[in-house]
Amino acid sequence: MATRVVELACRNDILVEKKYGMSYDEFAEKHLFANYPVVIGDAGDAWTAKSKFTPEFFRKNYSDRTVEIARKTYNLGEYIDWMLTGTEENPAPYPCTLQIEQEYPELLPDVLPRFNYALPDRINSKLLPRRFLSGANTLEIFFGGPGALFPYVHYDYMSLHAYITQLYGQKEFTVIPPTQTPYVYPNPDDLWVSQVNDIYKPDLEKYPLFAKTTPVSFVVGPGETLFIPCGWWHTARSLTPTISVALDCLNASNWKNFMQEVDRNMLQRRPKLAGAVHTYLSVVGSVLGMFEKVGVSI
């Protein structure tokens, strides 16, 4: 079956498309290893979360749970009410996130099976100590209301790939390619975070090089999955009440980028161990690559 393609947005030479019926081979060639974003229209079709994860479901089953947003604690039921009634002038705080694996493991079956576009994944490999991920959150539920804007422009921590599946409502994403990193003013203390907080109304007197960027914005709706490759700067804002699931992934396509992040962290925190860790990850990458070629995960 041929891939069905819908053009979502284009600016200069950056084209973001939505694709249905895409084979894994096409995805790997044109997006995963090409490090190029795409919206996949049918990746999560088998998830029960697609119909189950609604504001009513979470309000009915988890109203008494608490969430922390910007160092403030909220009752989840009250937050959902605010999310549903908020406006662009008075949006609910954002992002409101739930960690599925640590805090809501009973919801894990609802985001399975893992779609093949996010396989193989080395994050849970027995050969990769979890501490090398430096606390990266790799499976989260996001809630947001109209006008809710992600608080900063960033690429995913540790150079992981991101797959964001929209389950309820519509969200506008904006992406900027890694080649324009010098114009984004990375924070010296957190190089994966831009100092330009508002890309819609940037302070060009303070950040004049940002004018050279070509941000591309597009809308992702229910049932659609946005693949954001490692190093692509991005942010998002909810156009309506929204629920989405964000999944991070690590494999051969972004292993070198991940190693560079680990190297930088080790040189800052444990410089005497940096060389040994680099050598270990180089060997692990080769070993995992060999097993992945024969379809085996370890």
C-alpha cells in the first residue's frame, strides 16, 4: 500500500508532512536516520488510550491525585476543571504531566503495543545503566488547556527522539532544525534549553540572531503522532483542552548524539570516569547494533 501524504506546513526548505500507511523502512530512511520530523497519522491506532484517555476518565478515576506544576501543587480533578474552562487570557498552568511508569503503571497497557516506528529502543536495555539517562522522563501524559504554552523552547533531554501522540484536542507545535542552533541562544547551564522564551514575540534586541531562524508551526490532532528527532528545537501550545502522550526513544540513529550528552555530563561531574564511560558506551552501541540487526533486544 502506498503511503498517503498530507502537507502540513512548509517554510523555506523545511517541509512537515502527515503520513498514513508508512512502512517502517520508509520511516527509517526518510525520518529516523535522516533526522527529519513527520506526523504519523495512524501510529497509535491499536492503543486503547486513543478512546479511553479523556478528561472525564481522569476526573472520574484520579481526581484526588496531586500534580506539581512550576513548584505549585494542584488537585488533578480541579486542574482538569480549569483546563476545560480556561481561556487564552486565563489558561490553566502548563505543562501538567503524569509519569506513567513510576506513578500510573496501571495505564501502561493503554499505550501498548509500542508502535514499530519507536523500535528498537535502547532506553530499557540491561546494558545501559539508567543513570546515564540523567533522570530523563521517557513516558509521560501531558494535559493542557487553551492558551497553554510550553514554558521554553528546547530539544529533548539527552538527545532522545520524541514521539508525541495527541489523544484529545488539538495542539500547535513549532519546530526549528538543529542547524539553526547558533541562532536559538542555548542556555550555557542547560544547552538543551533556549534562552528565547517567546518565539511568537521574540526579543530581537536581546536575541538578534533569532531573526535568522525559520520556525515551522503546524497543528496535530487526535490520533496523530508527531516524531521530533533528536536536536530539533520545539515548543507547543494547546489550542483546545488537550491530552497527549510523550514517548522518548534511543537507538542507533541517535546513539552518537546521546553519547555526546553523556560525555558532557561526565566531564562536568565525574571527569576521571569520562573516558571509561565513553569507551563503555561505544562498545555497548556496537553490541546492541549487532543484536538489533537480527531482531533481538537485550
